[in-house]
Amino acid sequence: MSAPKKILVGEDSSIIINLTKNVLAFENYQMKSARNGKQVLELLEKESFDLILMDISMPVMDGVECTRQIRSLTDPVKSKLPIIAISGNINNYTPEEFRKLGFDDFIQKPLDYDKMLATVKKFLS
């Protein structure tokens, strides 16, 4: 059996973190969470992940800036990690605009956990 896939979740809501962790654990994914973009970058520096779920609106450093910095990393694996935006989309970004910002996909809040799981599986299977 292959090792479980590791997912990094950048999200400042502990409710969403806990629900996401439960949903991902059910599918045998390992999850680590960070409360802001700066913490996402710090965890990414120390560990390897297979995918990132990234909230757009976070304190300290938002998901857009964090994604921009990940995309500019010199590590060819980490800079190309699939990053899925999680957002209430208050800026009304189109799917094309999310891609231009460096995201591979987008999940609308409030989260539909079936859609989230389907999106994660699309990138990790």
C-alpha cells in the first residue's frame, strides 16, 4: 500500500480546519494546517506535501501572495504543487483569474465537502 498523500491546508478558521481534517482523514489523507500564508511557507520549507488547500483571506499573508511566493520557489517540485483556492470569492474572481494568480483550481465557501474531496482526488489520483 502506498504512503498516504500529505495535504497542507492554509486556513484561519479552526472550524473549517477541523471539518477538513475529518473529511480528509476519512479518505486516508494526512493533513497539516497553517493559520496564514507565512506559516504555509514555513511548513513548506521543512516538509513535502502533495497538495495545498489555500484560503484566499488570511491574516499576516493572504493566499494570493503566498501562492505567488510558492510559484517562485527554486525547488521544481514545491513550486509546481497543486494549489486549490478556498474562498468566499468576495473579489468575484473568474476561474481563469484564479489560474492566472497561480491556483490550479477553486472551491467556493461555504465548503461543499463532497466537491472538495472530488477536487483533491482529481489532483492526487
